[in-house]
Amino acid sequence: MSDSLRVSADKDTGVAVVTLDRPARLNAIDLTMAGELADTWRELRFDDAVRAVVLTGAGERAFSTGIDRDAVVPQPSSPYMQDDPLLRVGPKANDLWKPVVTAVCGMACGGAFYLLGESDFIVADTTAAFFDPHTGYGMVSAYESVLMAQRMPYGEVARMALMGNAERIGARRAYEIGLVSELTEPGGALEAAVRCAVVLAGYPTEAVQGTVRALWAAKEAGRAQAFAQAPHLIALGNLPPERQAELFGGRDGRTYRTR
């Protein structure tokens, strides 16, 4: 049994629920969880009894706050090679073309966008808040901004990425700009997401998966081109890790506004 990820499947409905299960760490993704996510998506490719997936986070405070700051990611000395453990945490990166509906309550920020960006649509409750803290910590928001630029209007992504910790996009605003497709009362996002997934699982499998693949193809080329630029921009723009840690340690989580 995993300490960081829970997977349950209802054979009657054909829906699996994947739960990020580190609530004490705000469901931050450590290297163990990153590996387990990739393994889970690959396993679900072969489980024909599962026809739709819901992704969510345990607890009420956060869907996920992205990469765990305690995670140690060894990097090659060459500036031409970078290892990003979050590049393989999403379903599309692991060639899973079953529909994935994500349920969000609480915070979803930074590296959580790797998962949101590869979801087919997002359901959130009114406690949800979305933000990208990279710039405030001396880090380039590259992959995250690319993924969100394919889900939100450009100006909204730019403001979120550049304003960093100073602002959060509230659930209502996220719904207004199309990042979130449905809003629920607090605690209701998972039920609403499962309800949608049950419908999808009841349709002919080939038609659903073909539609998922077609939708992703519509933006795949642009995403790949933008991703190709990301390592260079990160290498040029990121502060040294020790300086990032200083900025992270000195943050004041109370000084933000929600819009």
C-alpha cells in the first residue's frame, strides 16, 4: 500500500479514483509520489475495466502545492541537460488516453499545474485557489506557464505567473475564465467529478478515447515547441538553489489577495 497515493476502482461504473495522499504536506509531490503517479497511469492503460479516471487530493487544504521542497533532484553538470521529475507525472505524458477529470479543493499551485494541464477538465469547490509562486522564489515559471496558457486566456496566465505569491485566482474567477468547468459547494468537487466520469465511462470506449486524443492533438504541437525552450529559460533565469531556499524560507503566506 502506497504512503503517498491511493487508487480505488469501481468495476460497476468503470471509474477509478486516484488520490494524492500526503495531506500533512499539502499533497506536495516528492520523488516517491512522482514515480507512483507515472506507474499508476501506465497500469491504468492496461486495465480495461477502468474507462474513466478522477484525480483528486486528500484533505481540505490543498489539491497539491507542487514539488516537495525537500525533494533532492540530482542534476547533470551540463547546462544542456536538466532533470524535472514532474514532467512524467501526468496521464498524457504516460500515454494514457482515458478521460481524466480532476477535482480540486483548496490550494493548487506551482507544480500542481503539471497535473491540471494534463487533465481533460477540472471541477472545483468554492475553496479552490490557484497561484504560481515561482517568480517570488527566483525561479522561472516555464512548463507550468505553458500548460496553463493552453487552459486560460493569455493575460490571466501572465498575471498569475508574474504576480507570484502576491495573488491567488479564487474559485469563482477560475470558473469565469474557463480554467474550472464546474463549481460546487465546499467538499462537493469529488462527487461532481465522479458523476461526470461515470457518464464518460458509460459511453463507447473507442469514441471517448479517440476524442481525448483529438483534443490533445489540437494543442500538442504548440506545447512541444514551448517545452523545448523551457530548459534554456530555466537555466538562464533561475537563481542558485541556496538563494531560492532563502526566499522560500522568508515568505509570508498571509500577504496575498484573492481575485
